[in-house]
Amino acid sequence: MAENLPGRRLPRVVILGGGFGGLTAARTLKSVPVEVTLIDRTNHHLFQPLLYQVATAMLAPTDITAPIRWILRNQRNARVLMAEALSVDVARRVVLLDEGAEISYDFLIVATGSRHAYFGHDEWEADAPGLKSITDALDMRRRFLLAFEEAEKCEDDALRSAWQTFVVVGGGPTGVELAGMLPEIARGALKNDFRRIDTRQTRVILLEGGPGILVAFPPELSLRAARDLAELGVEVRTNALVTRIDQDAVYVGGDRIPARTVFWAAGNISSPLGNWLDAPLDRAGRVQVEPDLSVPNHPEVFVVGDMAAVVQDGQLVPGVAPAANQEGRTAAKNIARTLAGKPRRNFHYFNKGNLATIGRSRAIAEFGRVHIAGRLAWLMWLGVHIMYLVGFRNRLSVLLQWGYAYVTYQRGARLIAEAPAGRTGRPVG
Amino acid sequence: MAENLPGRRLPRVVILGGGFGGLTAARTLKSVPVEVTLIDRTNHHLFQPLLYQVATAMLAPTDITAPIRWILRNQRNARVLMAEALSVDVARRVVLLDEGAEISYDFLIVATGSRHAYFGHDEWEADAPGLKSITDALDMRRRFLLAFEEAEKCEDDALRSAWQTFVVVGGGPTGVELAGMLPEIARGALKNDFRRIDTRQTRVILLEGGPGILVAFPPELSLRAARDLAELGVEVRTNALVTRIDQDAVYVGGDRIPARTVFWAAGNISSPLGNWLDAPLDRAGRVQVEPDLSVPNHPEVFVVGDMAAVVQDGQLVPGVAPAANQEGRTAAKNIARTLAGKPRRNFHYFNKGNLATIGRSRAIAEFGRVHIAGRLAWLMWLGVHIMYLVGFRNRLSVLLQWGYAYVTYQRGARLIAEAPAGRTGRPVG
């Protein structure tokens, strides 16, 4: 650290965001003579690919999170600050934090990801929350579990049926994974718990605006996934563009679907920090970076992960964890090369393959020309997700919860805490 | 259930509260020809003796909770409602629920427990939260973990030291267990995670207004506990009556202790539902029940658990889980006996013993004349708590977290989620 080297200050690398991109960048700089500061508005790295399992009461939030400063505890050139970055002044090379603090950088890596977007209908968010953070997942879990409680209390048939209808908007991996979990819980975990309602009557509807679900996969796998969902009891509707959402219903054109619980998995918009980087943005707010992942005219500023619009072979590199990891590594290495007086290298995305799970025991997998579906793909999905989880404790705990759920059909995290202020308060863990 | 027996309605037993007392009462009524309705404002039974471990980032909320309707899923004469009981009309024999609903009863068992009390200083609650619910525990966890984050960011020495000072008010079991956990975390789990602060400088102060801590135990065990705490690094101050608490400090008479984090474990007051029972209350709001646990002049209304003031051999039966279980069982059996035309029996508390743990590897235990301290008492404490936890999954998960923490000195639940609205929002899981 700088304090140990009197006379000469080490270059300061500030990293915004402790997700896959930011964390990998920090770790890649471990042996580089720089001072790393990683800033996140939470204290934890979140394993986002399993977030839907927190939303559906399978895992606890602490199973898929690890404190960033614990992950970096042995990296002596890195410090971690829990703070929110409000803006960047690229001219003065400082980041403005909440509470008025400023932090200056020699190199900046921006990796603050994306939020869900409502295509100009932000008013839908209250009735159709999205899934990006632990707070989001706990809000979803609360709504989903409360819906059955409300149905059980309900005296009106139509209203009860609306409480027992769940609509998921968006046929990408998150939407499919969410929708695939719900019927199993309604028909398995909850089946003996209620006296008035029959939880097997639960409807789960997946709405996709385009012609197919999981379009990142080859067509035959995408069709297989749709068939698997249908077998699980999910009503999959494609070419179904949502035109309105309110407390009681979802509208697809003139068609009104009465539903009290709607989850949004249909679109993303980049973190607003991109607006401060003096750089061209695409339609979704992503920063159009140079081939070395730096910002045009600001070689000291890099953007990685969901926030970066990287085009390779005419296609946008997808917003997935492996891409963010690879981008974080490239950005960090380019900083090291610059400091060592070497030329930078261009980013090249290596697609390791694509996996998506559909409920219990089913998944689809694509590794180049190898396409797999069914139980084998599901086992691969399990293995990959356990392997990439941070921390031995988390791996063991997740394995335990999965084993328990697989054997008993139960869910271990069916917690609805008392609302802090009356019954309408914010979601709590 | 009533629907299955045309012509004759089964007597309705309404139970308010799904804690130890209420749940045991419901289970005791399993084979009794009654219709049981258990009402709780959350969906879960909470294993309160381990709640302090959620507050100190050892366990996840879902490790010590289980859905009440899952626990009672196979008891066909019981239904569960998630609702808040606002008042009782003993003349009309109805309970008024939130959202305006009413539910009528033939027998009522009130088991809604207690909240922490501030001896006329309710304004202290904002700066010195107590520990009764999962929401409380997550609020404590958030404050405790954030204190270190704030200390790390702090530029002012005095303020930093106040962020690194934790005051626990109250020397009963909850206060001692909380205070005993904190030094171990500061010196163990966190010791490599910060760069500016030395977490080993953390001060933990336990303030007790009376002359000793854990006064429910024999004097030699109570002294042993105080010595154990001191060895762990807790400053134990007895005869220390708190006179003021604000955001920056705790005052004991003229002595000002600068501290940004204060936890309250000093007093309880009963659930306000006691006010509706047309019955005499004691100073702490407990209902002074008859020897059969019913309310004077209302033989159809029972009060059990922390809410009941039961005097035996001149002493108040303590507000602990075994007492609540025994009271719940007696109340349920007395309802069954009444319906069978038999005389009621008086409640008799059987004290199985007393256990309290003090940090890692230490505890004190009293079983009548047998007094034990140290590692053996700690192992007994572990065994008893695992045994009484509801559900195989919870037992296994708690064992896993404990094993992990014991071996690594780490804590598995160090999660600070983003605040929902800016940085000042409510605690989330």
C-alpha cells in the first residue's frame, strides 16, 4: 500500500461495483503495484444466477452472498468501501460518493450493472417488481408467499382466483427460472398447508412479447424448454405484449388477466453512472466502449459487465456472469500493461456455453454444437452453479437446501416477517 | 372439521400467537373434537432462544423459523390465519382482526407474548432497539455490521472510536448472549477485513442496573458468567442505571459513554391485547390469571406464555420457552377437560433447569442442585437448542453454521442489503 512506499504514490485504481466484473477486476490486480479501492453500496458480492431461488423461498439471502471485504481480506493492496457512487467527474478524475465524500482515481473501472426497465412504464414497478438485488428477491418472496395467505382468507371467488394467479413477464432465463419454480411449490411444498384453498389450482402464466422463450439458445432447445414448462403446468404465451399492469390484472392488448401477483423479468437498463462518463450510450444505456474496454477519449476509464456494450462478430456480448468476469479481467490486465509500458489488448469474449434450468430436474445446455436437455443438463447446471459460488460455507449450505428440497419437495425459506409499520410496510428478510 | 359433522357445530378454539405457548396449545388439541384457529401476524413460529444469533450474523432468519401452517399441516382440526388481532370483545366472544374481519370463539387462548419496554423512555427505542422478532434481529445485524463500515470510512478519531463501541443494556440472558458474541466477531471474523481500523480495538460494554448479571442463576454461576465475559473482553458494569440514550452516547448518571450502537435487553412489557380481557394486570402488563390459567370471571379465556403472570411458591414463573410450552399444554388440556365434563386442573410449573451461553465454548447451567459451568455446560446448551428446534432442515442447517463458525471463527450471515430508499431506509434481510 502507498503508506509503505514513502516518496512515491502508487497509482490509484477505483472500482465501482462488487459484482462479477468489479470483483474479478480487483482480484486480477492482486500482484500489480496499484492501490485498489472497491466501492459498493452493499457489503456483499451477490451470486445473481441463483437470486431467483431466494425469491422462491429455496435459499436464504446469506447462501448466495459473501462480504466483499471478506473475499478480499488477504489482498493487501485492496480496500473496500461501502458507499454509493453518485457521479463521476472524468475531467477532475474523481468519483462523488454519498455523504459528500470524494475519491480520486488514476484509473476507474465502472461495473455497476443494470436495473430492470419498464419500457417507459415505470408506474408498473409497484405492481410488477423486478429481480436484481437481495432486497428485490425478498420483496418477491414476500409477495409470493403472502398471495397464498390472502387467498386462504379471501371470501370472494374471483378475488381468490386472482390471488392464486401468478404472472411472470419476460421469457428470458430469469423469467423462465422463476415461472418454472412456482408450480412445483404450489403443488408440492404447500399442498397440505391450507384448509380453504387448493394450492394445486394455482395458475402460473409466462408472458413473452417475442415469438419464443430463451431465444439465446438454439431453436430446438428453446422449444424443448417451452414444452418442459407446459408439462410443469406453466401457461406459456408468446407474442404477448403487455400493455397495462395494475393491482388487479395484467393486460395483453384487449385481454385482461386477473392476477394479484406479477413479476417482471422483461428488460434491463444500465446503471445511470454511464451518463457521467462523457461517452456514447446505446438504447439500453450501455456504454459503447473501445475494443480494450476503455471509454472513447478516456483511456483511464473502463466499463465492464452489464453496463458495457461490447460488439463481437456483429453481436452484442450477453449480460451474463462469465462475460462480466472476462471483461473485468481484461480491464485489469490493460491497466497493468499500461503501467508496465506495454500496449493494451483487445477484449475477446470466450463463450463457455449456456445453461438454463426449468423447475425440478430439467434444464437445457448449449456448448457450441453440443446441445443437451433434461436431467443430464440439470446435473451440469447444479455442478456449475455450486462450483462458481464463492465460499465453502455457501456451497455446503446451498447443497444442503437443494438436497432437502429435492427429497422432501419442501422449501426451507418460507419466511414472512411482520411488516415494520402496520401491514403495508417494506419487505423484510 | 365442522363441515364434516353436519347437524352439530364443533366448539371453536381461537389461539392468538404462534410462539411456544400458542403452538403447543394447538398441538395439544390435535385429537380433541374442536375446531382450532391459530392466528399470528407473521407466517412463522420463531425459535426465540437463538434470535440473538441472527442479530450477530451467525444464523439466517430461516434457520430459526418454520411456517406455522407447515408445522400444523397434518393436524386436520387446525387452520392457520396470518392476521393481526387488534382487540378482543370478551362480552360478544369475538376477536377483531385487521382489515375489519371478526372471528368468534367458544374458547380463546391469548399467547401474544411481550415487547421490550423502556421504562417510560420510549424515545430511546430509535437509538437502542430491542430483540423480539426477526425484523428486530435484522435491524440489529444491520446496525452492528454497518458500525464497522462507518468506522472504516470515518476521518475523525473520536467518532471512529464511538463507532467501534457497542453498548448492551441489560444483564439478563439476552443481554449476556449478545454481549458475549460481539468481541469474538470483532477479534475473529472481522480481523483481516478492514484496512484503516483495527477491529480488535472494539469495545463492548454491558450495563446492568442491578447488582449482578444473570440473577436467575445461583450466585456462583452468575459470578462465573461475569468473569467469563470479562475474559472475552466485555466490560461488565453493574449498578449502572441508564439515564439517557441518544444517537452519540449512553449516559449512566453523569458518566457519558460515547457509542453509536446500543442494544436494549433490559425490560419487557406484555402485548397490549391483555388490556381487552377485562382482567387484572400487573406492572409489566401481564394478566393475573387463575390457577387454571383462565382469566377471572371468563373461564372461556386463557392466557399463556410471557403474557401470563403465574405465581408459584411465591415466585413469578419465568418468561422462558419451557414455561410457555407447559402453560399452553395446561390451557389446552383444561379446554378438553371442560368439554368432557371433567374438572380443570391447576397449572404447575416444572423447572427443567436453566442454561445461558457466554460466547464461544462457555455456558452456565443449573439443574436443581447441579450447577455446571464451562465447556460441558456449553455442550449441553448446544444439545438442548438443537433438540428443541423445529424441523430437520433447521437442525441440520444450524449445525452446519455452528460447525463452520467454530472451525473458522467466521460468521456466515454478514449481509447488509442496500437500503430500499436511500441510505436511511428500513432494515432488510
